[in-house]
Amino acid sequence: MTAAIISFTGDGRGISARLAAGIPGCTRFCFHKHSDENACSFTELSALTADIFGRYDALVFISSVGIAVRAVAPHIRSKLTDPAVVAVDDCGKFAVSVLSGHLGGANGLAKKIAEIIGAVPVITTSTDAHRLFSPDVFAKKNGLVICDMNAAKAVAAAVLNGEKVCVKCAYPHSEIPVELTECDNGNIGICISGNADDKPFDTTLNLLPKDLVTGIGCKKGTSCDAVTSHIMSVFSENRLDIRRLSTVATIDIKADERGLREFCEQLGVPLKTYTAGELMQAEGEFSHSDFVVKTTGADNVCERAAVCAGGMTKVPKTARKGVTAAVAELPVYINFAKE
């Protein structure tokens, strides 16, 4: 998690320095009258917030909650995309989760900050206050995609009201919490599978695993549009939801291929690369190409790369307009534990 720590006073500067020592990869922003050589100085909070709101996973204000709220209010869009916001008083007594407590991770960050400086974490989300199952926390912890936030809210409300909430899970899983009942039909429930169209309940919260890897090979200079077109076609033709894509894999000599990198950036997935030697060590049956051996040193890039990334081949090599692609499926285990 990348975090921006914003302070306004001398005491706040001291707290920000303590937090920086305990939170890797954070950046300190101090009001110019109370800054130091290890911090970025600022004069206008509104300008600073506008600049950094979309660039960090979390914003930590060493200030009152009111200052934090007014600073971020013009930029708030959605709990799916907004960064975590935490407010810490400049005496270091309380760490208050203000925004994006679940999906953004503000609740967890408030607890971590409290541990670092000896403060009291203040968490006000209902499911946390009652120590009940929270669908969005559960989804985030398991790397699951929430298909419908309205359904997620309905499930959370049903849990709080003590209603029967069903769960249908297509994967191996830990013990289900008492707030949920494992069943195939009912009024409201959660369906964890690779198919967002599976609606076993009257109100169904579909959660998709990020369990697919696509291995890609391409000619030099292949455009992002060409890569995107082929991958989308492969997923569509095989009835695979693109939201399940977790990783793109290829050979190391394609690491700087612009079209490939742009494709990964658009989908927000990492690009993993492997040497020809590593690809050739992948276990399984793969298609062979003398031409690919001659140009890359491996007899197959896309299938072998997908398997090297940890998956088992689900869709074998397909080729179109200079792009080859294969899809592999990663193992999934669902953990229902609250902590």
C-alpha cells in the first residue's frame, strides 16, 4: 500500500516521522512552516489533496477528522476506487478510519497506525463494530471481484439484521461463519464462482476469483489494440470473464513491448516475464514451433508462460494478427475467517 502522510504542526510532523518508519513506501507531506528535509513541503492543502488523491492507496491526515473530510470531499467518487483515508490527532491518541474502511483498507490501516504510535483505533463500520461477517472485507481478503455493490450492501444489511444469508461456493474453503448458511437457493446469498451469471438466490452477490493467467506472445511493435482485441476474443469465445484475469505472462525479451505493457496497465494487472530456459522447464504438453525456437529460444511462449505463472492450461494457444495467447487457471481456496 502506498500512503501519503500529511501533517500541519510540529507535533504532527513528529508523528508523521514515526509512521514513516513503520509504514514502508510512504511519502510525508508537511506544512511548510513545520517541515523537514525528509518531507515534501506544501502550502495549500486543497492543491495538495487534488494532486495526490488519485496517486496513493491511502491518505493519512495528522489532523482533525473535519480537516480530513473537507480536504477529500471534492474528490470522493466510489468506495471501489477511493483511497483509504485515516485521521490521526496530533497528540497521537486516536487513529480514525474515515473513508474506504473495507475495500480501501482504511480500517486495517487505522489499526496498524494505532500499533505503531500507541493510539486507539476508531472503527465505525457496522459489521466491524458488531464483529460480523463483512462481504466487502471478505472479498478483498480473498482477492474476489464484487460484481454488484448494491447486492453487497444488501448482504451486509441482512447479516446485521440477523437474516438467513446463504452462500454457494464452487471452491474448497474454510469453515463458514455462523452468519452464513451453505445452501443452493434462498432469498439472499453469496455465490462464489467463475460465472457472474449464476444467480441461485433471489438477491445474489456474485464474487469472482482472480484466478486466470493469460500467456501472450507477439511480434515486435504489436499495438495495444491488437493485443486487446485478441485477448478479449479468446475470453469471450471461451465464456471467461475478463475480470478474472490476474496476471499476464510472457518471455523476458518482450518485457518492454509497449503494446503489451499498455494492455496490462489498462486492465490493472501485472506483467510477469520468464527466460527461455525457465519457459522450457514448464511441465505439461505444449504446441511446438521451430520458428519460435529460432526467434526466442523456447518452442512456445504463451502456453509455457501461463503455466510458469502457476496455472494449469485451460485454453491452449490461439493466434491472430501477430498475437498468440493461452489461458491457464490458478488454484483457488476461499478463507472465510474474519481475521
